[in-house]
Amino acid sequence: MLQMAIGPVIVISGVGLLLLSMTNRYGRVIDRSRKVCDGLRADGAGEHRFSDQLKVLLKRARLLRLSIILASCSLLLTAFLIIFLFITAMSGLQETRGIVALFVVAMLCLITSLMVFIWDINLSLGALQLEVKSAREGAVARATRL
């Protein structure tokens, strides 16, 4: 019985570490959004630049939230799977369809979470490109004033 539960317990450990990474990233997006909002309030002239950054940051926050929710669902389903494994083992039932269904749905949630996480990573590159473009435009504007 314990041998059957080892696999799901390892999944819980791995997804827990993944969730830690996702929540850290989510916190950084929120912090960056606050800084951009402060910049927007302080400098109305760069409104377009800040507005574009906020749109990207808002989309990233939504993607990360979805990724965190899906990873959490995967954890919950895996925990239910462990409970179900113990109940079936203790009662002597041979219910494999429920076990397989819980495991497959948990893995599908995890796969979807990882796909959304990759989407966020790609989107963050787009945000960086906006930042670099803005910095270049600012440097050119300062150089032409001289």
C-alpha cells in the first residue's frame, strides 16, 4: 500500500516546488506593476509607454494566476488520489478506474499549468522588448536635444 502512494507523494513534492517558483514570479509581477503605476502617476508624459507595460503585466498576472490554480488543482487531485489509494487498500476493493482517472486528471492539470507558465515566460520576453525599445527611444530623444 505504501509503495503505491510513493509516486503521488513525489508528485506533490515536485509540484510544491513548482508552485513556490510560480508564486515568487507572481509576486514580482505584482511588485513591478505597482512600480509602473507609480511611474505613470509621476510622469504623465510617458503614459503610452507605461500603459503598454501595464497591459503586459496584467496579462502576465492573469496567466500566472491560472497556472497557480491549475498546479494547485493538480496537488489537490493527487492528495485525493493518495487518500483513495489507502481507502481501496484498506477495504480490499479493486477500484482501478477511479485511481487512474484521478491520476490522469491531476497530470492534465499539471501539464496545462506548465503550458500556461511557459506562455508567461514568453510574454515576459515581450515585456522586456518593450522596456528596451522605450530605453532606446529615450536615449535617442536625449541625444537629439544635445
